[in-house]
Amino acid sequence: MSVAAAYAVCEQITRREARNFAWGIMLLPRPKRLALSALYAFARRVDDIADGDGAPDERRLRLGELRVALDGLPGSSGSDPVLVALADTLVRYPVPRDALGDLIEGALWDVDRTRYETWEELREYCRRVAGTVGLACTAVYGPSDPERARPLAEALGLALQQINIMRDVPEDWQLGRVYLPLDEVSRFGVTEDDIAAGRIGPGWRGLMAHQAARAHGLMNEGLGLVALLDRRSALCVRTLAGIYAGVLEEIERRHYDVFSSRPRLSAPGKLRVIGSGLVKGARRR
């Protein structure tokens, strides 16, 4: 398969699956957009294997095979379009290979673990499955100071994952998972029966307000990355962060009822985020 055809497949995957991510990367120059599509398609595959219907041993085996394939890139991508595109991306951009490896390790945690006792434990999971993606994407953006950018990119990835966790509580429960730190769940007087029943009470609101404060803090930290990026990459990051901030605002507006329907930002809302990013970018020039 040609590299161009492989990237086309990754773009299709991104447009089909990445409801928020695709809005941000469409603002990038084509080479960077293609690279981020390849990274997204790879991350999507990792996630799909971890969340698949296969037995745990089968999913571990498939993730192990993917790790072997990753370690062999760029020389042995074969005819797999995602790996062909990823191999080309790894040649063109300084994407840290260890970040992609940690992403696979995080997926193995999803196979083996369904609960996290503390934020420290959950933070390490989030670093593996989302902070790593932030690092990989930032390597494509090309920050002016890569060392300063690294912790900022990781913090931004953690912020987006924290918002995902809040939004997806019912969906994760259906998969048998709770991604809220259990010591915090207990501290606010919430039980797993409350989560199963979708009960919205003072304890639940307090618990979720605590999660929201964490997300806001990580987001504010991570947005320091914008100052290290060129105009279009900065617009991409502002858009992604703005869309997720809009989802968080919707969760807060609902008083943390994530059970009745899935919180999301509408298409007009996403366009407003892009417009706001353009205005901020113009002021920065």
C-alpha cells in the first residue's frame, strides 16, 4: 500500500471516529494534519483492542503483537495502512517512541484493571492513555522549546482525559469500569449503587465538582503550551481545548447529570470555539 493511500485511510478513521479531535486538526497544514490522523488511528486501534469483546488473554496478545509491530517501525509496516502511515510519521517528526509504547501499556491496564483507589493511581493511567497522546501530537506541532513543552503537553492530555472520564461515567459503568478515584467516591458518600442507578444528589455533585476543579487546573496548566507553538498549531490546540472546555461547561450546567444523556458540544458551539481561537491568534500576532 502506498503512503498516500495509508494516510487516506487514517483520515477516514479520524473523520468517522474522532468527533472532537477532527475539528482541531483540520486547522493544521496538510502534512501535520496527516501525521495527527496517523497518530489518532493508531491510538484508536489500541483503544478498540482494549475495549473489545475478546477474552482478556486474546486482547493482551493482540496488544503485545501491536507493540512488536511498533518496535519494528519504520522498517516493517507491511500492508497495514495505519502502520504504514505511522511509520512515515515517525520518519518525518520526532514523535517519542516511548510515548506510543506507554499508550499500549495503558491499554493493558484497561484489560486488567477496572478500579483505581486514588488519584495518584488514576493519574498514572491517564498519563499513559492520554498524556502520551499529548506528547506525540506536540512533537508534530513543533514547539519552540520541546523540553518546556513536554510537561505542558502531558498536562493538557490529562485535562482532556479527566473531562472524558466525567462525561463517560455511564458508558464506563456498562463496561464494568469506574474511573473515579475510589477514595474520593467514598469521601463524598457516593456508592457504586448510586452510579449504577444514576442517582444525582449532593454527594454526587460534590464528587463531580471536585473532578471538575481538577480538570480546570490541568487545563489551565496545559494551555501554557500554546505560547510555544506556531499560529496554526496554537489554533489547533486552542480548538481542542475549547471544545473539551465546552463539554465540561455543559456538564457543570447540568449540575453534573451525565446520566440522562451524553454531554456534548454542538457543531455551532464548536464553530464558535474556532472563531474565538482565530480572534486570540490575531491578537497574539
